[in-house]
Amino acid sequence: MRTFDQGGVTVFEVPAEEPRLGSEHNATDLIGEAYGVEFALFAIPVSRLAADFLQLRTKMAGLFIQKFVNYGVRVAFVGDVSAAIAASEALAAFIAESNRGAVAWFVADTAELKRRLGGR
């Protein structure tokens, strides 16, 4: 894992390699891996997410994000989720609401994440 600074925000970038992420335990593991590193936001590639992470009925996304909220850590999911959004109005609303806040974002790529952080 590496960190980079953007707009005064240190981002902890999670590598795209396996394993897949989806459980609360996975979120806790990531937070634990970053222990001792000063950063303000996790950047997690969408490719790392479990296959059904974006299916709201599984509650994976909500429980995963809640773990970050509990630890006071922001998270951005980086990658194209347009197909999942097109397939689910509820997911589209969930992502839109997340992106209005400051805790969990869904961004298309690292460039979009950097643009969002640049203004903060």
C-alpha cells in the first residue's frame, strides 16, 4: 500500500490485487493495516470489491462503510460502477447520497478523486 498527498489530504491507496473485500472484517483488517500511518482517506479499487458488494440486499456495502464511519476514517471506492448503477435505482440513490457527504465516495478514477480532494 502506498500513500499520496492531494490538496492537503493524505490518501492511503489500497492495491488492486486480491483478496476481494466485502465483509466488516475486511474493513477492520484494512484499517488495522494502516495503523501507525498518518492518512485521512482510504482509496479502494472497485476491482477489489466482492462480486455482490454493490447489491444492496446483501448489506455488504452498508456494513463495510459503517466500519469506516465507526473508526472515523473516510473511504473512496475508485472505479467504474456505472453498470451496477444502471441496474439498480436504489444503488444509484445510495451512491448519490454517499457522494454528497464527506465519509464515503464512489469515484470513476483516481483523477476524479484528486479533483474532489483538490478543492477541500
